[in-house]
Amino acid sequence: MNILFICSRNQWRSPTAEAVYKNTEGVTAKSAGTSSSARTRVNESLIRWADIVFVMEDKHKKILQSQFHTAIQNKQLVVMHIPDEYQYMDAELIDMIQDIVNPYII
């Protein structure tokens, strides 16, 4: 299963999620951001690669719907509702991510 995590700058939330799932058997995880200053910027190729796309906030979903309408049409898109209040690998952030993602992959 290929899972893609998206936040704004690909700095804290989505890289944390990628790190949490990168060694999970049967899962390949990647992360990206919607901002032009993102470390890795989301693109159509990444979206097409993913089986499930997890976005941190509603605004990320809206950006994907606007910029990648065709690519996300048949994708499972999950809004995680995780605000931009956490640092990379914050324990509370990890718990929130796992609570949301695990039911989709286990």
C-alpha cells in the first residue's frame, strides 16, 4: 500500500507521518507539502502513486481539489484535522497520526 501524507511546508507534520510508517511492512510512505516553499512539493505523479492520500487540514484538501482535480478523482482522500502546532516527531503528533492512519492500513 502506498500512502502519501500532505501538509503545508513538508517540514513537521507530514515528514513525521512518513517516518512513523516508513518501516511498516506492506506500506510505502511518502510526504509532501502544498506550499511553494515545501521541502518536497506535492505533484501529480505523487498523487497518482498513492493508494491513500492523508492531508493534515481541510485547506490541503481544497488545494488538491483545485490543482490536481483529475488525479484525485478516484483516490481515497482523508482529512486528519491536525493543526500546524507540532514539531517533528512530537509524541502527541505521532499518537494522533497513528490513531487516524492505523485503521486504514491494518
